[in-house]
Amino acid sequence: MARSQNNQKSPAAPKPPLLYAAIAGLLGGAIALAIGEFLSGLSSAVPSMVVSAGDWVIDSAPGAVERWAIDTLGTADKPALVVGTIIITLIIGALTGQLARRDHRFAAAVFGVFGLLGWWFLARNPLTDTSATWLVAFVAAAGGYAAFRLLYAVAQFNESKLVTMEPGGSGKTAKTADTPTNPFATRRSFFGWGGATALTAVALTGLGRQLRGRARVDEAREAIVIDTSTDVATVSADIETFDNIDGLASYVTDSTGNNFYRIDSALTIPQVDPNSWSLKITGLVDNPVEFTLADIQAMDLEDHIVTISCVSNEVGGGLVGNALWTGVPLTKLLEIAGVQTEATQLVSRSVDGWTAGFPPEILQDGRTALLAIGMNGEPLPVRHGFPARLIVAGIYGYVSATKWVEEINLTTWEGFDGYWIPRGWSKKGPIKTQSRIDVPRSRTEIASGPQPIAGVAWAPTRGISLVEVKVDDEPWQEATLAESVSDETWVQWMLEWDAPAGDHVIQVRATDGDGVLQAVGPKRVDPDGAEGWHIIPVRVTET
Ligand SMILES: Nc1nc2c(c(=O)[nH]1)N[C@H]1C(S)=C(S)[C@@H](COP(=O)(O)O)O[C@H]1N2
Ligand SMILES: [Mo]
């Protein structure tokens, strides 16, 4: 009963002039959109509402219409959609303001629908965190509605002398046109509040975009060419792989989109401007140095294929991937800085303050350790540490693989604990030998008959010498290993199997290059990595 309440509170509250009501509605809509932009800047789990609405238009437009739009609007189709969404929202806001003069509940309903629609656009995006989308949509709609109500209220000033004549009054009319019923409702205060609201909307949007900064960094990233002598497409062609086995992880993991696992503590992916980025080497060194990206690019870049893995990878899990990394050997940078003999820990720090540490003496065994700027022939994807990160073969990511790295500090082993160490993880993190069955997929049904059993096994930097597979109670059988470029990468393995109908259990175990059998465990991931043989059940049906 918003209306009767309204009438009761201030029986004489006049309706705002049509134009003012429309402006109030328009600015309420602007605030709602701006809050959405601002919140999406705060968290990478929340995309922009405006962009999501545009995505929906693209997705639901019939192919022909979409092509027409792209042809007609050229590459400007995305900005055009965004501008279109904003304009439509503002027009609806203005209409809402006008209609609210008849019935106040109308505005509440429109902002409510805005919230629901906004939520739906956000939630459609597979990358979003659903609980966050509810919050964002609600805050945006409520904030927009509150702004509208405020402006509407200050617009309820008396437009003309006639309106102020009241029965029982003195018969005199007010001298000014702006005699308010609500003392704050004057033309002047409306423009004051309206201006402030418009500025707030612009500031929130600008701040959100600034925080995200994605487009800017993406553009800068695309302008960078990684000078690599290795063509990632031919890496797998030059060696014998099992890439043709359906469902088996390919030898080199695709690093586009979200195909390569991503682990970090960053709520928003840091957006680092490559032109102002630099890496400092500090601490126990003779010459503290600082390198720009241009400095790094001008050095002799090396290409290495290295498998990296997360200490949190469960037995059979996917927090592992193999990529071609391009960069400068850490030893070369450390040589320039002149590491002192007391330095027993190399701590790397990212732009967001995350840290990792390992003993630099492990670099003496000649393993690959890079300040990497390229991944699979391209600049590092932003989510994988653009413009630079560390890659050290044979130790888990949490002690070494700092993304968005900006400082390497040489210190003592006791002098510092990296990010995860006080949180209950082991200070040293050598990668344990692991093996995984990819084909057939665990808990699936397959048809009886010839069927490969296949997967990957890794033990960087020791390499894999043997993979064995066991079906039910049969003896362990030796799998065939594909080729790998070095002991620093995983290796694909495969065993032909004539699958008989029934329920089966398949297990795998690997032996590393030192002849050490993978630990049977089971042991949980903390504090220093899971142990155990991967065991999967499958159902084979009669063909
Ligand atoms: N800045 C930063 N770098 C980081 C992390 C992080 O939280 N912040 N996580 C590390 C961990 S635990 C792992 S396993 C690897 C994962 O690298 P990826 O996301 O490129 O696969 O990044 C490492 N580098
Ligand atoms: Mo990790």
C-alpha cells in the first residue's frame, strides 16, 4: 500500500513534474548498472551485468542475425551491444519514473524485475559464482531503487502557486514557485542530488572498469610476440604420442580458455600492465637488479616443456598440466645479481603479495627453472601469470611457480615462510610420482571388446621408467609408454584390453626414473602431496 502510505505521510505531497520523475528513474537505472559494474570489478567471479546481457543477446540471436550484426557493426558489435543495453535500461528507467507518478509500486516492481533479469544474465555465464550473482543483482537493484526513491522525493516540490492553495488557508498564495511540502524538495536540491547521483554512477562504473582493467591488459598482451624457436604444434608431432586416444590428456595441455588447471589465491586475476612491469632481484645479492619486460625479451630465451602440478592434486586428479614454457633461465638472472653464499632460500613474490620459497641449491642439478613469459608459444595467459611467472621443474607450484611475479628475494631458509607454509603445508615441495587413468573414465559404462586403458604418469625431474596396470585380480601388466621430450614432463601410457562384460576395477602404478615405485598410500594432499595408486571402477556391457 505504498500509495496510501504516501498519501498519509504527506497528504499534500505533489507529484513531481513529469520530466523530473523521468530523470529520477533514469538515474536510478544508471546507479543500478553502475553498482553492477563496480562489483564485477571487485571479483573475477562476477562478470559485468551489462556485458552478460550483451552475451545473452549474442547467444540467443539466430546465427543469421548475429552474422548480420557483426557484418553491419563490424568489430564494434560488442560495444554496440553494451551501449544498447545501457540505453535501453535508461529509457526503461525514465518510463518507470513517469509511471511511478500514478502508482509507486510500479517502480518497485520494475527494479525487482531488473534484479531478477540481471541475476539471470549473470548466472548464465558458466564462470560465475552463483551465490555472488544473487548478491550482486540484489545490491544493484536495491541501490538503484533507493537512488530513484531519493530523487523522486526531492522532486516532489510544488510546481506552481495554484497547487499550494489549500482550503482553510489564508487565501494567500505562496510567493515562490518552489514552496516545498517536503522541506528538502526543491528544484535546486533536485539538481544537487541528481548531479551527485550521476557523478556517483560514473565514478562507480569507472572504478569497476579500472579494477577489472581486463580489456586494457588483454590488448597489451596481444601486442606482445613471444620469440620462441619451438612451434608448439609440432612438439607432439615430432615424438610418438598417444594423442589420438579419445579421452586421454594430450601430451601438451591446451592453455587457451580454461583448459589448463588454474590455482591461485587471487579473487580478481591481477591485471599487470606489461609496460610498467618489472622484476627486482633483492636480498642476499651483490648487485640488486631490476629487469623490465623489454630487458627480458632482449635476452636469449629458452623453450622447455615442463609438467607443473599442484600439491593439492588428489590421486587421479586434474591439477596437473604440461606446457611449453619460454623464458630466461633463473640461473642467468641470479648470476647477474650475484647471489651470495649465505642465500639458502629463493623467495618469489607476486604483485598481489603471494609468496613462494625454495632452496636455490636445487638449481645446481641443471633442471629447468625459468622466468617464463611465454606459454605454448603465446604470451602467458593473464590467468597463468601474465606478464611473467616462475616455472621450476620437479617442485610443486605452491613453493615455486609464482604468477605475476615482481620480486625475487634471496634470503635464508629460516628467514622467511612462503604463503602456504604457516597454513599447514610442508616447506619443501618435491613433486611425488603419480599416475592417472583417463580412459576408460572412472564410473562409466563401456562396451565389451577391444578397449585401450590409457592415462598419464609423471615424476619430474626423475622421469617415468615403468607404468603397470592391474585389472581385477589379474597380475600387473606393463603398459606401453609414449615418448616424452624429457624427464621433466609427464608421459602418456596405454594398454590394450579386451574388455569382458561385467563390473571391473582397474588400477595403475608408476615407477620413476630412479627405479622407485610410486607410494601406495593412501595419504591425503596435505601437508606435502597425495600418495596412492589410482583405482577406478568401470562397467562393461555386452555388445
Ligand atoms: N601469484 C600467485 N602465484 C601462484 C599461486 C598463487 O596463489 N598466487 N598459486 C601457485 C600454485 S599453488 C600453483 S599449483 C600454480 C598453478 O599455476 P597455474 O594456475 O598456472 O596452473 O601457481 C602457483 N602460483
Ligand atoms: Mo598448488
